[in-house]
Amino acid sequence: MTPSLNDGQGLCMPAVSRLVQALLLLGATGLAWGQSDDGGADRRGLSIKPSLSMSGTVTDNIGLNSGAKDKAVIGMVSPGLTVRSNTGMLRGSLDYSMDGLMYYRTSYADRVQHRLLSQASAALLEGRFLIDMRASLGQQARSAFAAEQSVSSYVSNPNQSQMASLTIAPRLRGVLAGLANYDASVSGTETRVKDSVLGDGRSGQAAFNLEGLGGAERIINWNFSAQASRAKGSGLARTTSTDSGMLGLRYRPDMDLGLNLQAGKERSNFITLDQVTSNTYSLGADWTPTERTQLNADWRRHHYGNSHSLSFNHRMLRSSWRYSDSQAVNGPGAVGGGTRQTNYALYDAIFTAQEPDPIKRDLMVRAFLLSSGLSADAIANSGFLSGAASLTRSQTGAFSLLGLRSTATLTLSQAKTRRLDPFSNVSDDLSGGGVLRQRSGALSLSHKLSQTTSVSVSAADQQTSSSTTVLTTDLKTLLTSVNGQLGQRLSYSISLRHARFSSEQKSYRENAVTATLTQQFQ
């Protein structure tokens, strides 16, 4: 199944009419839910919240030109829907919004953008058969070196494309012949990029795992894993594959510490035309000394390049520390966005001690971010599109501090990516060989002026360079905003943005002011 990528380019009257109808439908539905006598959605673990946002932006450089700046006004109407479910057969979340963009005092055509982030899991056969589903739809940068780079997806940018991704993964688990626990799964992922062949891809994976009865409760236990995966980009990209079978032992001296050793055979064609069989082995450890501290580490040997992952999380009453270091193979599609560390993830970790229920905690975190003037998504490197297999080493550090009236969030990340498949004739940022390096940092400060009003400041810097060319890019942004509540469900935001971009091809400066009204119906 391929997600639809129709973004309504060149928004005409019928499209505007459909947009208005959607707004009316969402508004009426939201009011009906809000006035329902049932009103027990949250109590049943189900939360459905329609919303409607309207904003106006005045920018002095919509074309991102260094010389003749093109001033313009951008109007936006965004109906949205947020769904959370934590009970019953289907559990998960869905965040969707449709942005109707209208441009004034400029020649740019009106258009519609869609944003979707959804993940769900359906449990059948008393929890033995699961179906995991993930879907996303949003804007993605095509190239990390393009002359058109912007912090806003609403400013005209030919380097931005709408990308959709859908993953479906059925899974069956149970007991095999009374001897071992088994877990069998298959998954398929489809990725499509509008108006661009680069980034399109399709991948599939099958996995089978066995573990001795008793699982983590046994001090020493055995395990076996077998896996097969295939990935294919579009155009002249070839199909890459990897198959492996590994037998291992897990040692858990207590419930806080676990060690895992595996060894076996692996066959792949990432760096060769034909399949190459080689020995592979892995070491893993997980340590949870307290409920507030977690450390996980894993290392695995491959003939085409070793992989590893290291993550450390520690939260205190009003602060959270996170660090991750990983190296892994990327298939065709978006590369570099995975190093993102969001404000939502940081404060979700902090509020875990106050509210263990994920549905209630989600509402608490989003309300806090809204009142503090913090975006749920921290400014981070948006990555780039690649049409063939690549290898990325990424590192991310993040710290958040929650005071009585003030908050601070700091994220630092860097990633190094190189082409892994030398035989796919695909043109992208990795075609010339060498290593593409991305660095980003963001600092957000927020202070509550009153129970309903706050002010925030965010500064970010994103840099990209290559080891084989002189191409570099540097995007610096500064955002200041005032946020508040006009009612129980009506909020406003007024923000000022300053951006500076520099590269060998083009440089520009942009200033913008945005005013937004958001109505929550439930």
C-alpha cells in the first residue's frame, strides 16, 4: 500500500471549498464531543481532540534571496486531530494536521501541506498475535547542500518535498513444544517522495527468535535468532540484502543487569555484487540500577562495517539527561533525521515520576510545552534523501531542566554518513564518496510570566560539510515568542524569527513575525 502524496499544489477554489468543509466538520464534531453526556473518553483510556489553528506570517524574504528581498504575507488555516488510545485491542497515537497556505503580495501559488505521525498496535488472540503499524507524512529536505535551506516549511523552498512512509509489521509469539518462547515477525515499509524519484524505496524483513522458557527470570538462558532483510531504492538502485543466523547465551545475575553474547553466520551484498558469507558475533548489556537510570549497549561485527548502539538516560525530579551513540545501515530514504532529540521526549521522561499513565502523561506534557511556549519538536537537522544503502554514525546529547517558572533545554548532535553500496548508480549527496558530516545544536529557554502567559527564546545552529568537496552549509536561527491562554481551550502565540544561511552557492537573511490562534475542541 502506498500512501497518497497529493498535497494540493496550486490550491484552487474547489480545494479551498473542501478545506472549509473539513474545518466545519472537525469543528462541529469537536463541539459534539465536548457537549456529549458520555464524556468518558479519557476515563476509558481513549482521548480524541480536534483542533483548529489560524495564523498569519509576515516575512521580508519569502524567496530566500540574498539581494532583492521579496516581502510577503502568509495566511494559514490548520485543522488537526489528535487521538490517543491505551486500552482495548487497539493501542497507539495519531497526530494529523492539514495546513492550507495562502500567499499574498507574492507570485507563489497557494497550497496544502499534510502532517501525520501515527503508531498503533493491535493485539489479537489474547495478545499472541500483534500487528504494529507506523505512518508518517511531512516535509523533508532533499539535499543537505542545496542553496535553498529554511527553518520554516511554509516559506517557499524548492529543496523541500513531501515524504510519506508506511510500515506494517505482523507478529506472532507463543510457546514452542513446551520448550521455548518464540517470536516470529515480518514487516514491510514503503516510502514515497512527491515530485522526486530520490528517496523512494521499499524494504522488507522477516525475523524468528527463540528463547528458553523463563526468559529474564533465569540467571542463564539460551537464545537463537534468524533474520532476512531486503531493500530496494528507485531508479538504478539495486536490491541489497542481508541474512543471518545467531545462537547466544544471556546471563542475568540480578534483575538490574543483563549480559548477552551471540555468534553465528551472516550473508550480505552491501559492498559486493555477489553475496558474501562471513562470521558475525555480538555483545550486549543492559543495566538499570534505579527506575530513573538506564544504560543499554550493543556491539555487532559485520564484514562491511561494525554496528553498535549505546544509550544512557537519567532523570531526576526536575531534570533529564540523555546520550546516545549508534552506527547502523540506512536503506533508501531520509538519512540524518534520526539524531533528533525532541522537547517532548525530554519532558515525557521528567513527568514519568509524576504520572505513570502514558495517556494522562501525554496530556500533561503537551499542556506544559504549550504553556511554556516550547515546540514539541526541537529544532534539529532535517537530514537529506539518499537513494542507496549508507552507513551512519550518530551521536546525540540532551539535557532539560524544569524549574518552578523557568525551563531550559539543550540538545547537541552530530552524524557522519558515507555511501555503503558502491554499485548503485544513484545521484545524491553521497555520490562523490567520502563522508558527509552534520552538526546541530539548539538551546531553548522559557519563563512563565503568569499562570496563562509565558515567553520563550530558542537558538539553533545547523552545519553540514563533506570530506571530498568544499561544499558547506550553515543555518543559524533565533526565535522569540510570547504565548498565552485566552480561555480554557483557546491559546495564542506571537513569535519573531531571524535566520541566517550561508554556503558557497548562496547566502541570505530572513526576518519574520507570526501570530497564531489555536482552538482545542475537547
